[in-house]
Amino acid sequence: MMTHRPRIIHHKDGTRRTIGRQWRRGGSKWHTLAKDGDLPEQRRITADVVVDCAVYEDGCRVASIPPQEALTEARKRPGGFAWIGLHEPEHEHLAEIAEVFGLHPLAVEDAVQAHQRPKLERYGETLFLVLKTIVFVEHEKLTATSEVVDTGEVMIFLGADFVVVVRHGSAPGLSRVRRALENRPDLLVHGPAAVLHAITDQVVDDYLDVADAVELDVEEMESDVFSAAHGDDAERIYQLKRELIEFKRAVHPMARPLQRLSEETDTLIGAEIGRYFRDVADHLSQVRERLASYSELVDGLLAANLSQLAVQQNVDMRRISAAAAILAIPTMIAGFYGMNFQHMPELRWTFGYPLMLGVTATLSALCYRAFRRYGWL
């Protein structure tokens, strides 16, 4: 058995600091010290990552037992199956369960590392489904740095008499799905396939809820862009576009797995539950269509905002040009009379200075009126 020795660092002042893993005296768990060696962090055991583990028979929950015993107990009962929920397990936790349930190492590696694309794979007598979850991030007003959606992952191992669910990231808890199914024995009697459908259906329904919330942000942005007091909203629009792209990355790859579950005949799914997946696939199509329309609208908003900026710049340039033309009149007249010539008209005339001011003001007023008539001012 491999032993882990802590690393001891010797300082110049004679003190020592220990970092790494140490065995707690009088205890039975490894503790990982922080980088500064001061605050120990207790390592999790398998029981810490198990959210719920139960055995079901004829659509009813009959026992809540540890995962290591669940499969054996389920196989003792006709039509029984085990349902295990895990939250962010590490490799040693999932490997312990994988050995009992016969899970494929490649699928276990994907379930531990997370950051997978939605997919459906078959390893022998086990199906492995990866789902991306979406959570709407509440915010008062969309800014250039606002986070609109946050993603998580749900990995599902499906066998003839077990279902193992692994959650990562911001994926919402599935206790509501478990409670809803336990209140519907007529559905739960179909076994692990019913659990797979319920989780998938809940994930897609969450997509619809998030799409509704995102639509409000898109409408708010549209209102801001075309309001009278609009500004430079390009950064906000681009941030919303980035969040929509993240949403689409979670939704679009799910179409193929749902199509396979609804159309292909699989002994682990069955024809009855397969029909339910068609409804889920239809809801996913609705989400994809809405995201496509949102994306087109946001692209249009970005183009409209850039066009408004260009128009505003043209208006500003016209106003600056008009102001420069008006100021050119007194500048020109003052330039004439600033020349150092001895014989210039009206130099010794009493009303010469008021006349020059009057002519300057009259020409400037006529120029201003002409620019106002043409809409430059």
C-alpha cells in the first residue's frame, strides 16, 4: 500500500513547516493541509458525496442503504433497482462505486473530470448519458460584465437494475425529481429508464424557464438600444451574445442523444419510455428555436447600435462643421482688420467699429439660420 509522507520545509530561522497530507492522531482520515501549512482541510469520504441512495421495488421505495450494498439488495427483489445520487465525487469515490456496479473506466473518468459535451454512449450493458444544466443568474440590470447563465453537468449511468447520477457545478439538486417520481409509482415501476426520463425532462424544462428569463434581458436590451437616451450599448450587447452562445453550447448537442433515446429501440429504455422521450425532444426543439431567434435579434441589436453610433457621429460632425463655419465669419473680418496697413477703410470713421460688429453679427445669424433650416443645428 502506498504511503503519503508530508513534506517538511526548514526555514533559516530554525522553524519548520509541514505541508501535504498528514495522519491525524487518534483519527482515521487523511487531512490535506493548506499551502501555508496552517489550516487542515478534511478529505471527503464516499459517504460525503452520496446525496441519496435507495432501492425501489414495484415503483415504491423500500430501503435506504449504502451504495456498496444497494445493488445486492436490489437484485434480491423482483423488478427492483437501485438509484444513487452523487455530488462532485472524486476519482476514489466513484471508483469504489464503479467496482460494485461494473461501470466502464472511460465513463468513470468522464464523470469525474466533468466538462463534457452532452452525449450518449453505450458500454456493454450500461448506458452513459451526459447532460448540461443551465441556471439563470439573477441580476438587477444587464451590464458589460453581467453573468446571465451558469452551466453545470449531470452524468447518468443506466443499467438494467441501477441508475447512478453524478452532479457537477451549478447543476440544481435532483431531490425534487426523486420526490416527484416517488409520488408516481405508475411511472417509477418502469425502473431506471423512468428515472433517466424524469431527469432529462427536468433538465430540458429548466432550459425553458431560463429561456423565459433570458427573453426579458433581450427585450430590455432592445428597449435600451432604441430609447431616446441610448448610449454605447455595444459591450452589453456583446456580453449578452456571449451568454447566449454558452446557452446554445449546452442545448444544441443534446438533440442527437434525445433523438437516439426516442427513436432507437434499446432494451434498457423500452418502447413505453421511448415515447416519453419524444416529448422531451420536442421541448428541446422549442428551446433551440427560441435561442436561434434570440441570437438573430441580438445580432440585429448590435448592428443597430453600431449604425446609431455612426449616425450620431455624422450628426456631431455636421454640428461641429456648422459651428466652425459660423465662427469663420468673425474670424475672417477680424483678420482683415488685424492687418498692419496704414490706409484701410473706416479706420478713422466714428461708426466703423459698431458697423463691423453689426455686419459680423448679421452674417453669423444668417449662417446659423441656414444651418438650422437644413437640420445641421
